Amino acid sequence: MKILAFDTSSKALSVALVEDGDILGQVTLNIKKNHSITLMPTIDFLMAQVSLKPKDLDRIAVAKGPGSYTGLRIAVTTAKTLAYSLDIELVGVSSLQAMAKNLETPSLVVPLMDARRKNVYAGAYLNGESVITDRHTSFDDLVPLLQERDEEIVFTGEVDNFIEDISEKLPNARVINDSLLKLPSAYQIAFIGAEMEPVEIHTFVPEYLKRVEAEEKWLETHHEDKDTGYINKI
């Protein structure tokens, strides 16, 4: 199975081509760029370098979230368009699970994405499987969940703004400093996605795990009716 995988859920962009579990090529850019401009040229470049045509692909695997609203929309829209136009399978993979998969360790892996104001997108994974579901939460609220665990804890991802908190509240935890291991990996998106059941293309949406800021501000002064969508209210 030939899989095109990509992740634009954070500042970094990662694109990979994988065939039957073997990586054919991967491009990762860890610089602040407009993913809407760089994603398709990166895909085209990688496809050309490994001499594949779009018709050769069997599946698209995309990071479905959590992460940047704009980044997720770009990736998911691109993935849906490619899967539909090529009539191939589509799967969505947790951005955090793929980040955790970078680490081959028996420890409890906690991937973080900085959601600003001391908030994080986070989960916890043991041997690649979720044991604390992905969530948007304050770091302070995440700590008690981790203190209940018996395993050694390893933090990875966007940890820089939480080093002091980790050291103070979870002094036995380790923090991964290797930038290659901390970055999103489209190869891991493909690896995980190879074992997943395809989704229905038209109904597939990102998993933001958090309301957009405009919606949160609107709800500060309005009552939420669960039977009515926010967009309809506007």
C-alpha cells in the first residue's frame, strides 16, 4: 500500500510517502511558513523525487488534530480533495499520537502542543496506545492525571514553556530535547494510518478539541442552545 501522509497541525510541516511500511521519502520544515502555500508544492516535490504519480497512491493519511485551527483546516481540506479526486482511501490520525509514536519507550509518553495562556493540547500514550485521551486543558489540570500514574513519564513536543512547571510538579519526569523526536512526523501518521479503517470523505472533519476564539467570545454573552449550531445563531 502506498500512502501519502502529511501534518500541518503546528508550525512545522511534514510530508511523507510510505510503501508497505517502508519510508520512501519525508520532508519536514520547522520554520514558520504559510502551510496553504507550502503544502502542495512539498507534496509535488516529494512525489517527483520518488517517481510516483498521483494514480499510484492507495491512501491519504492526515493529522486530524488537535492543533492550529488554520493548519488543521488546510491539511484536512487538502486530504479530502486528494482522496476524493483520486478515488482513494482517507484516514485521520491524532497529531498527538503520531508525536508520541516517535519515541520507542516503555515509559508513559505525554505529547504537548502549546495552546497559549498555560493551556495545552495533550494526551498520554503507553506503548503507542492512548491511556489519557487527547484534550485541551490547562497544564495545571493535566498534572493530577499524571501524578496518578505509576509509570515513568516522558514529555515531548512543544514543552519549552512548561519546563519549570514540569520540574516543580513532576520532578521525576523526563523531557525530550532532541528536536527531531519532538517534531511531528508524517511517517508516523502513515504508519498509524495504515492500520486504521478508512473514513467517509465528505463527513470527515478536524478534531479541534476547543471552540474557536470567536465562538468562545460569543458564548460569554449568549446562552448556548445545544439543539442549535453556533453558525446558525450568527
